[in-house]
Amino acid sequence: MKPYVIGIAGGSGSGKSTFASRLKEAFPTQVSLVSCDNYYIPHDDLSLEERAKLNYDAPEALEFDLMVQHLEQLKNGQAALCPVYDFTLHTRSQSVTKIEPRPIILIDGILIFHDEALRECMDLKIYVETDADERILRRAKRDMQERGRDLDGVIDQYLSTVKPMHNTYVEPTKVFADIILNGGKNEQAFALVKTQIEQLLKDL
Ligand SMILES: Nc1ncnc2c1ncn2[C@@H]1O[C@H](COP(=O)(O)OP(=O)(O)O)[C@@H](O)[C@H]1O
Ligand SMILES: [Mg+2]
């Protein structure tokens, strides 16, 4: 059987990566994770200050072709060498991670339903819906704790790009979802998706 690809989209801070990591923890040897965050187009021609000001929430910021290529490789049973994005330097790091072809491939990212070719790689599409106030609070906490940002930077980026781009590009892709999941409270949804994966693995 070809790997089953589950796409997890939703706004920034909605809980996509957390949901994907929990599924990975539940099936450590059967699931591979692909994070769209690693596919930002690098701009090494720009200074760090210039890179910090770029719009990271519009489709132009992402290398969709490479994501599609990697998903196709994984679906064909080949490993993919995925770039690793460094959020403190706003660019790709020198290293790559090897993603193994496994029966379940999870891909998460704000704009993964925007690109038609990428959507076509997916067998199941989940959109994580979380209120904007919860998302910005979670994002601020995460960016300050894990990505070396300060509150003023988080606020500027949220108001200038994250919020308008969410409304323009991310939220409209909800129509492509098979399942819309409540990101504020998702134990039941987690259990359902977990059961679905158990069933798929049993049928292998
Ligand atoms: N269901 C949830 N309830 C409460 N907090 C959550 C939940 N899911 C994620 N978080 C927290 O919200 C923050 C952003 O989650 P993350 O998974 O990184 O979001 P995304 O990948 O959608 O941007 C993290 O600090 C995470 O711990
Ligand atoms: Mg994430």
C-alpha cells in the first residue's frame, strides 16, 4: 500500500504541529512528519534585519514544488532530504533531515491547502480551527520561548502580516478540508484520527 498522507492546516498558533507530534508519539515507527515551516524560500541575499521584515504568511514565501517533490518521493517509498529552517536567523540552516518513507505521512503548515498539486498528494485533509485570540497568545509564547523573538516583534509581525494573510490566504482554504477540528479542545478529535490510523495500519 502507498503511504497515506494526512495534511494538517490551520492558522498560526492553532495547534497543528502539536496535533501532528501527538500522532507521531502515538505511532513512532509508522509515522513520518513533514513540516511546511522548513520549506520557506531562503533569502541569503538579504540582511538579517531585511529578512525579519519579509512576509512569511503568504504563499510566495514557500517552496511548494519542493514539498510536492518530497511527498511524491515518500509515496514512492524513497526517503526525502528535507531542509531545516532556522527561525532565529530567518533562513535555512546548513543541515538537512532525512525523512523516512513510512505508512503514514503527516504534513502540517498554514498554507498546505493553498497549492493544488500539494492538496492532490493528500488522502485526508484536516483544518485546525482556533480563535484568533488564542492563536496569538499561543504564538507569542512559543515565538518568545522557542524562536528567540521579543513581544514587540511578535506584535508587529502579527498585525502587519500574520493576521491579514490569515484572512486572505489561510482561512479560505478551510473549504478544502475533510475534517474541521476544534483546536481549543481536541481530545475527541485526536482519538478519532488515532482510531482511523490504527485501522489503516491494520489493513496494510
Ligand atoms: N489543544 C491545545 N490546547 C492548548 N494549547 C495548545 C494546544 N495545541 C497547541 N497548543 C500550544 O499552542 C502553541 C502553538 O502550537 P503549535 O502546535 O506550535 O501551533 P501551530 O503549529 O499551529 O503554529 C504551543 O505553545 C502549544 O503548546
Ligand atoms: Mg507549527
